[in-house]
Amino acid sequence: MVPRRMCWINEESWVPMEQYFRIEERTAGDMPVVAVAGEIDVATAPQLRECLHGVIAGGHATLVLDLLEVTFLDSTALGVLVGALKRCRELGGELHVVVVDPRIMKIFEITGLTKVFTIADSLAAAGAA
């Protein structure tokens, strides 16, 4: 896990708080799975980009991105996902995204990305179980 320093304000002052981000690569059958936990934002998106590009460059045109433990996505994160999808499709594959959190799903809906990505509500539905 990569610790990040975040601050939030209460009624009295700024209080330091640790925020964690984790990426895990694994295989389910013959399907590569990249599981992410925490916030994917401008600070952490480059790590996700590097991981996804590494999996794709390793010869996997189709993979599953597990966002079940993601608590936040920003526009930088969405750019990384779209870029990875483009790379997968160029190789004749697909990027399956697993999302259940209504807040995260709402981001995909608002941006119209539900029409672009193959989105599943479980790893099994994405073919990674």
C-alpha cells in the first residue's frame, strides 16, 4: 500500500489523515485481474496507468479491472481507463470493469462511459471467477 497524506478540516483546525491506495495484479483462470482499492485521482492514476499498460504489454488484450474497493475516481482516473480500453481494443481485446458502489457507477453514467465500457457488478459476471 502506498500511503498518501490528506487533510480535512473540522470545526477547529486541519487534521492530518492517512489515505491508502493499493493495486493488486492476479489471475482468475486465464484472465488477468487488476484490483484497485482507495482513491484513484491525479496523485495515484499514474500508478494505475503503469500497471494496466504493463499487463497489456505482457500480452493480455482482455483484462478485468476490479473497482469493488475504490472509493473515488476523478477525471484523471477516467482518462487512464479510457486509454487502457483503447489499447485493449487496438489489440482486439476488451477492458471489463467491475463496479458496485453507486457513487462510482454514477460517475460512469454521468460521463456516458457506461456506453463505452463493459461494466459488470461482480467478478464472475466479468468472466474472472
